Amino acid sequence: MIGRKFLLAGLCIMMFFSGYSVHAEEIKFQDVGEDHWAKDTIQWAVNEKIVDGYPDNTFKPEQVVGQKEFIALLVRTYKPSDFSLDDPNNTGEWSYPYTHFAFSYGWYVIVPFHQPKGSDIGLARGQAAKIIADATGKNYNQQDSIRYLLDNGFVEGKVDNSFEGFKEGDPLTRAEALTMIKRVRSKLDKLQKSPKETVKYEPKSEK
């Protein structure tokens, strides 16, 4: 009887760890090696169903992220209760629910003229910072948004954590976008609406 109990317990333990290993199985991409600096972040984003790879089993971590894509990544990370993929006004554009949500929250969204349906525009790091700052419930200009995010630990710079080191004009890659968003998620519990009026950022005084 005792041996049978140990056998059953052993089977239960094996089933538990077997199920866990399947759940935690790493998703490998051809262009994301074991030594890639953003490997863990990309794995996190895929596991959380924030982003997918491409049909050719690549992730394209160094590809410039589009504005619609970035907003979608941000919304998928938080899964806000007032967001819905179903909208009767949607004309078939995959990004419509995400950009519509961003507009409704007063976030900074670039609307280019004569943009073909389904296209996207690449984001610079500073433009992404403005969107993130808006999503924290602020409304600063782009430069103040960067300073605010750096001062409060929402993001890190590309070279260092100074304003110049943030490199606002550099294109934002898919890997960098996920790194930014993951860090914001660790600091911000809920996406916020941005006030209509732009204000000046006043850095916290040092004690």
C-alpha cells in the first residue's frame, strides 16, 4: 500500500512538471539567438500574447516598429477592460481598434496625409516616448516626455540615462519597443487618459 502511494505521488509530480515544461517551452526564432540582448523580453511578449513572429520563423528584432504596431503592443500588454476588437465602424483595418482606443484616450497619434490602407509609419524613440508619457496620464511635449520618463524610471536611454543619451531621433526597433513597454508595465498599473492641455514638465527637486 505504501509503495502504491509513492507511485501515485510520483506520477502526479511527473504530470505537474510535464505540464509546466510545455507551458514554459521556449519559442525560438531564427534571428533571435541565445545571446541576443532582448531574448528574454521577446520570450515574455510572445508568452503573454502581446506579439507574434513572422511566418518564416523570424522575429525581426531590429526592424523599425510602426506607430500602429507600437500602440497595439501597448494595449495588448495591459488588456484594458474598455478596449474591444469589435467595432461596427471598423472598415477592415486591423489596427483600427487600437488607434481608435488611443484617440479616445487623447494619446499622441500621427495622422499622415494620403496614407495607403494597411500601411504604417516608423516611429522614432522620441515619438514613442510621447505616446508612453500620454499613457501615464500626462501631456508634455516630446522633449519633456522623455525627461519625465527618464526621471521616473519608466524608460532607459539608448546610450545612457541622460536626455541626449536617450537618442530621441533614432528609429525604434521591435526589440527596443518591447523593452520599453515591459519596463513601463512594471511601473504603471493601468493605462491612463492624457489631459487635453499640454503643460510644462517640472523635474522633481532634489532633496
